[in-house]
Amino acid sequence: MERKFEETLLSFKELVHKIKYYNEALAVLFWDLRTGAPKKGVPARAKVIGMLSTEAFRLSTSAEMEEFLNYFEQKDNHEQLDSIYKAVIQECRKEFDRFKKIPEDMFTEYVILTSEAESVWEEAKNTDKFSLFSPFLEKIVDFNLRFIELWGYEGNKYNTLLDYYEPGMTVDKLDRIFEQLRERIVPLVQQIKDSGKQPDDSMFFRSYFAPNKQEEFSLMILDKMGYGFDAGRLDESEHPFTIGMTPGDIRITTHYYPNNFSSALFSSIHEGGHALYEQNISSDLDGTPLSTGTSMGIHESQSRFWENIIGRSYNFWSCYYEDLKKVFPIEFEGVSLEAFYRAINKVEPSLIRVEADEVTYNLHIMIRYEIEKALINKEIIVADLPRIWKEKMKEYLGVEPKDDKEGVLQDVHWSGGSFGYFPSYTLGNIYSAQIYHAIRKQFDNLDEMIRNGELIKIKEWLGENIHKHGKLLTPTEILKSVTGEEINSSYLIEYLENKYKEIYNIK
Ligand code: ZN
């Protein structure tokens, strides 16, 4: 019996590693594809990626996997597993059920539909024709409704979709969270508008910011944050991203705009935050599906923490503004630290989510959440979306898109069927403020540390309390162990009100 257990565990580990290695290979291929693979090689590369992902998918849904899961879920066997492999079994079971409950031909049909939908979405966006995209979106919603029936759900149907990206999150919790945010953020945005104290950020757009100099400065900041260049690299791509192979190889990208100073720098810091997380996962989890972030929300908390809470703070720039002026002496001539700080924190209701500031950003997410929830619960239909979008933008942000291109068609997510993903961004913002509060309690001289550029201490604290656990702990377990409580949006509200009432001189 004992011997059988050992042997079975060994074979199971082999299978788990094999799946992980396929995924690592895929990650390298994706990275290469998006950072400069020759155009003519793309179609052939797409085939290789298709073949390898099918292979990895087959392994994780194979009869062999099912046998292992059944074996290790038996009480006697389960008790002999260490805590890591108990969690591995749970994770593999989740993946297995997610795909196995869907009939194979239905799954294939869906994969073809969503890949087609993405190029149709692109065309619909470019030509501002929602009617091109809507038949695809209708089908995608319909597929998701059928998936939910197959997967099962508790309470609200949308819960099943939420849980995939943020285990444990429910509509009930989110409704409460968004309601609290809306109550305080909508009036704050109005006060900011009424203050008449809009910062001048024209200095970011009036000069030519040489990409190589932007890169030089981004590299310097990443180094100060503790991003390990012996375990990563910074490249350029159309859209910034982080991609992880193993903790020893976590790569990030940014995009340099010569006539927009702040975009590339803050993207680098943002992706750097994601990368720090992945670089500092414990090596005990190597080769398992647990060697990654625990949820999209916690991941986003790490990127937002560095980008906004640290990277857009006065203390941070008290330390690095002089360095920045050495790299761009003419471009920032005559711009004081105060003026620079106010400019990077300009709040303005706008139409496009990815360009939104940290105050209005959550309102953009709220609109998407409400629409998704209503679609999945059949309270609205796809044809209503352009109108609902405009109404909600007007209600929450006070701006109205003139067309669907800058409205309902702006995001790629729905074309790929990623319903339930958007809330992760706001959850990330909320978590980041909670984590910030916890760090402040830990270091009573935090402001001074940041002013002195001692960012490594912060990185180490995050590594010890959050990063190292990978997916071994759930998002709620991590949050509770770090902050002593569950999700609580009041820290984000407090942070935003304090920071922006000062910047905008609101009493
Ligand atoms: Zn991110």
C-alpha cells in the first residue's frame, strides 16, 4: 500500500511537471511573438502555439489525470499528502472539472467562436460598427450561460464566473463593495471638478522624450524596486504585459511614446509590481500550478500598489525627481517637484478605461460589472449595450461617448469571453489600499523610508507576507493574514479622499 502511494505520487508529479513545462514553453513563444517576432513567421508560430496548448489541455483533462485525482482524493491517500500537494490536487481538480464538464465539441466550437470574435471586434471597433460584433457577443453570452449550467452555481449565476478569477468572490459581496465606492467616489470626482484647481500636465506632452532615455529611467526605477534583472528583462511591445516562465524568468514589457512622458514609466512600474510577485514565489512550489499569483485581484493589487500608491506618491518623487531631471534636464526645466507631483495625479473623468486616473478608474469598472451581471442574469440583451453604456457613463462619470468606438467597443475582454474578469481591477485597487494600511502599521517611518528610496524593505515585506505563498493560500487567506480582515473598501476610499482633497485643495 505504502509503496503504491509513493509510486503513484511520483507519476502524478511527473504529469504535473509536464503540464507546467508545456506552459512554460508556451509562455516563451508568446513573449517572442509579442516582442519582435518577424511578421512572416506569425502564422506558422500560431500553429505551434495551437498544438502545444492543445497538448497541455489534453494532459490536464486526461483519463490519467482523472485517475490520479480520484486516487488522491480518497481519504487515506489524501491524508498522506503534504500541504503543497493537497493544494495541487485541489487546483488540478478545479481545472479538470472546468473543462471536463463541457462536451468536447462544444468547447472546440467556443474556441473557434472567440478567436474569430476577436478579429471581428477589432474591425467593429475600427469602423465603429457595434452591429458587426453584436451577433458574436450574443453567441458568446449564450455559451457562457450554458457553461454556467454545466458548472453549476450558487446564488447568482454570475458567481461562477467571478469565482474563476477571484476564488470566493460573490455578487453579494461585490454589490456592497461597489455601492460603498460609488457613494463616496462620485461626489469626490464632482468636488475635484468643482475645485477649479486642475493641474497643468502639458509638460508631459510638449517635448520629445527620447525612448532610450525613457528606458534608462524605467530600468533605474525597476532596479530600485528590487526587480531582479538576473531573473527578468524589460522589452518593448504594443501593449505592456508581464509574462512568467518560472520565478527565475519573469519578463515585462512597456511601450514608449516619444510625445507622452508618463505612459511608459508608469506601465513599467505597474508591470514591475506584477513581476515582483512572480519572482518571489517560494521555490517549494516550483514545477506546480501553485507557482503563480493566487488570483487576478491580488495580482492587480501588487501592480497598483507600486504604480499608484508608491509610484504616484509625493515621497517617492521627493527621492527620484532629481534623478529624472538629470535624464531630462531640458524637458523638465522650470518644473517644480510640486507641479510634477500634481501633474502625475491629474484627475479627469474620461471615456477610456485604460487611460483613466486612479480615482475615476473604479467607476469604469463598475459600469462593466453591472452590464455583465445583467447580461448573465438575462435582465438586458446585447442589443441594449450601446445605449446602457452611454447612460451609465453619463450617470457615473458625467461624460458621454459620441460613438461606440470610445464606448462599448473599447475593451477586448468580451470578445474572448472573459466575463467576470473586470472586477479584478477594482479588487486590486481595494486590496492595495488595505495592504498599504497594513504596511504603515508595520513601519512607522514608512514615509521616510520611501523618501530615502528604501524600497527594497517594502519589496521584502511583500515577498514575505504575500509573494512567497503563490497560490498555496486563497486570496481571502492572504488578505486576512496580512491585514487581519476581509475585503474592506473603506481603506481605498480613505486613501483617495486624503490624497486628492489635498492635491485639489478641497476642504
Ligand atoms: Zn495589471
